[in-house]
Amino acid sequence: MKALLLVETRRVIARRLVKGLVILALAGIALAGIIAAATSHRPSPDVVAAAERQAADNLRECLAGHSVAPQDLPPNVTLDEFCRENIRTEFYYSSNQLNIRDLPNWIQGASFILFVGALVVGASFVGAEWHAGTMTTLLTWEPRRLRVLAAKAVACVAVVFLLAAGLEVVLSLALALVAKTRGITSGLPSGWFRSVVGTIARVGAAAAAASALGLALAMIGRNAAAAMGVSFGYLAIVEGLIRGLKPQWQPWLFGDNLNAFILGGGSLPGGRSVGGAALVLGVYLGVLLFVAAVSFRVRDVN
Amino acid sequence: MLRGFALAVIQIEGLHKEYRRLRGGSTLALAGLDLEVPEGGVFGFLGPNGAGKTTTIRCLLGLVRPSRGRMRLMGADLPAELPSVIRRVGSIVETPAFFPRFSGRRNLRLLARLHGVGRPAVDSVLERVGLADRADDVVKDYSLGMKQRLGIAAALLGDPEVLILDEPANGLDPAGIVEVRELLRSLGAEGRSVFVSSHILSEVQQIADRVAILSRGVCVTAGLVGEVLSAGRATGLIVRLGDLPAGMRALADAGIGASLDGDALRVSLPASEAESVTRVLADRGLYLSELRPEEVDLETVFLELTADEPRAPA
């Protein structure tokens, strides 16, 4: 199993599609960095002074209780904590500064592209094998089909997770560099770094889930294009219709739980946690992988 | 039907395979195949297209699930025990498929890694199939013949005791066919069991010790090549002499059937009765320039045995 896993991992990494998508992503990150650098300017001393004055005035108002009623405060947060967290000098700069504080949002913003890329990688990894006939060759070397499927799934999911997380790290570093040289890096809230790491991990896991989704569907249909078509058709059309016609089902839809998972929970009615969303996504993927395994095990390979 | 070879590498009994079609109905690819392949040497598995050769091989390799019947490979019940013997089996199924953008060498190294086979073995098999010079080219640039050689190299990678090769000469040029023929012959001579399916009968006749002929999903004959040949059309004698019409008359007078066959006579007697032909003709003062048994090749037997067979019910 170890040898099989190693071979499959090498195969995923060696795929031209994977290399091409990584190069494309790096080019996209470079472009995003250039655009951010071109549009972000460190505030002048005058702008900083004006913003500090404005922030000080608003903080006084807030601490006096004029900005928020006590009953509107979040649970376990004092008025002082609330005001100091929400009224900061950098908020009163013009909007032309890249603020490192927003990094988790940037990472989440890139997640859709990573999800699509990972879905394509997973579907094509298996679909191409069926198309080229190399699945037959492989099965004449390792006839235990469940092992083959498990090795392929683990290799694909692990590589996609590491690549997606790695790309998010590169994106973070690029934006951090821009923020450091041409934007704002001060005033980071406590737990910011943990939030960034958590977001990167969740986006990586979401991409890995997408690759497992594509792989399972391609194994069932023995075709990459069909797997991608079914995925996009289901997520865009079927779930879209369900959202419109049966909104009460929304907490159980794949797309909504994926969104909740990436955002760190709370985006669904009832405030579904990250763990809850992960569980729902896990059930979806578990069922699909089970069907793929049964289909692969019982169907003839011609 | 199992004839009980002391050591049989492949034993098939009552093998059926029915392919169901999505729109209903079915196709019977194997209709109760019985086959036994003894250990060592080259075994030719012959049959016209659609006879069930590839389906049989796919069943043996676990790619296709038989509808019913029993199979054993090197003593292991198939498909359940296939993983326990697969490392001792090398195979090609139809045109071998490889990762097109990897080089031939890299493809083999990936396969070798699966069974813990070292890199020297990869170089060795590439050398053996004559691909060493092109081993670092990507497979997509290979000709069909080169892919076939790479397939044979892959089959040889683990130094297998049994080789199951489905049409290994497909796509090869004449020189390549000769090379593959020599390779298979040498593999058989090394003591390996080579089970080779083919529809190129002349090739199989030259390399196989034993053959089985498959038609419409059943084995119509099997045995040593000589036995199978003699099971074909009733053998006769070819006689050459100066005055063919006189010879025909002499034989007819003696109650021996003969017919003109080009510039010779074909006499309907087995080789064991050649003496009576020479005696009858000599008594009439007719002397032979040639007397030999009529040659029956595998193709003749094959066509005879596979013609007019009722198609298995779908």
C-alpha cells in the first residue's frame, strides 16, 4: 500500500494539469500583488494626523455610549473593548491602503478559484486514467481495487491540500509584503495570526474536499468531463433551485456548508459551526466515495 | 473436462461471461469455456475476433467478473486469490496503455516500484525488448509497435513465472514480429509459462508447443500443435509424376481416390498408406518424382473448426 501510495502521489505531482494550474495560480498571485502594490499607498503624515483626530473623537463618543446601546453589545464584550476594537485610526484613512488586517478575507476570496481548480485536478486524475486505459494496466499490477481507489484518493487529497495551503501562504506573504511596504500593518487584533492560519487550513481542506468530490464522480462515471459537468450542474443549478424553492433545506446543502466551513462558521441560519459544516461535507463526500468504491469494485474493466 | 496436467498454471472450467447491455439484452462472450494450460512452454490461444480470447484473459487478470465458472491461476482460485499470485504473473491486455507524457523508462519505473522491483531490472527489460535507445522518449511519441514492446517489457518486469499476453505482436512490423516471436520462444525455453492469444496463426504455429482454438466462447480443440493439426481436415498425400492422367487412372483402378491438385495429384490416403500408392503406380510403370504427406497448417484447421459454428445464444 505504501508503494502504491507513493506511486500515486508521484503521478499527481507529475501531472501537467497540476503543474499548469500551480503556475497559473502563482502568476495570479504575482498579478494580485502588483495590482495591490500599484493601488496601495502609505498614508501621508497629514492623512495620519487627520485620521487620528477623527478616531479619537469617535472613540470618545463611543465610550460615552453614544454609538451603541448596551443591549446591542455582543455577549461578554465590554463597551470599552467594543469601542477600541471597532474604532481604530487606520479605519479613517482613505480606502487606498492595503491593510494586512484584511488578509483572512483575501484568503477566503481566493478559495473559489482553488475549489474549482481542485475539482478539476481530482476529476482529471481519475478520468484521464480511464480515458487513456492506464487503469487497466494498473489493475493488472494491483488487482485489489479498493486499495487502488484509496491510494488515489489519499494521494490526490493530500497533494491538493498541500498545494492549496501552500498557494494561500504564498498569497499571504505577497500581500504582507505589499502591506509592509505600501500599506498598513499596524493595529492587528489579538488572534489575527491564528485566524490567518485557520483560514489557510480551512481553504486547503475545502480544496482537498473538492478534489475528492471530483475524483469520486470521475470514478463513478469513468470520465473527467462528466464529473465536472455533474459537479457544476449540481452546485450551480440544483442547489440554486433548492435554495429558491426549499430555503429550509439550505443548512444541508453542500455549497452552503462549504461556504460556512471556509468562513469559519456562522454563515448559515442557526449559526452552524465549522465542525458542523465539516461534518455535513464529510457525509456528502463519504457517501460519494462509498458509491465510487462499490462501483469500481463490481464493474468490469473493459 | 479438466484433463489433469500434473502442473497446470491455468485451469478454467465452465467459464461463462455474459455482458448485459444497458438497453436490455445481452451478449454471451464465453459460453462454458474449459481450458487447461500446463506449466512451461508457449501456449497459443487462438480464435477469430469476438471468440472470447480477450474476455478470457480479462477474467484471468481480475478485470472482468465471470458470470459463472471456475478459474485457477498457479493454483490460486480466481478472482479471490488473485492478489496472492499477481506478482508472479506478467501480462498485456490488448494494446498496453501507459502514461503518454512520461518516458517509457519512467512508466516502467512507476510500475516497478509497485512490486519493489529495482531500477536495474527496468534497464534490463528495456534492453531485452530492444527499446533501450528510445527509453527516455515520451510514450506519446512511440509507434504502436514500440508501445507493444514497452508492454512486453512491463510484463517481464517482475521476472514472472507466467506470462499472459493478449495479441503481443499487434502493430509490429515484420522485423518486430520476428523479434517478438524469438523473445516468446526464448521465454518459453527458459521454463516460463507463456500464454499468448493471437489471430496470427502462422506466428503461433512457429512458437507454440500447445494450442487451444476458441470459437464463440468455447474451446473447440486443444492440445499439442501436432495433435491439433492432425485433428483437422483428413490428411492426404501429394504425388508428383510425369504422366498425371495415367497416374490418376491407375489409382482409380486400384480403388484409391485421387484428384488433380495443380501439377500434382492429391491422393486421399493417410501417410501411413503411402506404400500402396507407390506399389500401384510402380506396377503400371509410373515412377514418382515426389511423394509427401499433405501439409495442413494451423490456419486450415482453424478455419475448419471455427466455420459454421452456431452462434451462442445472446
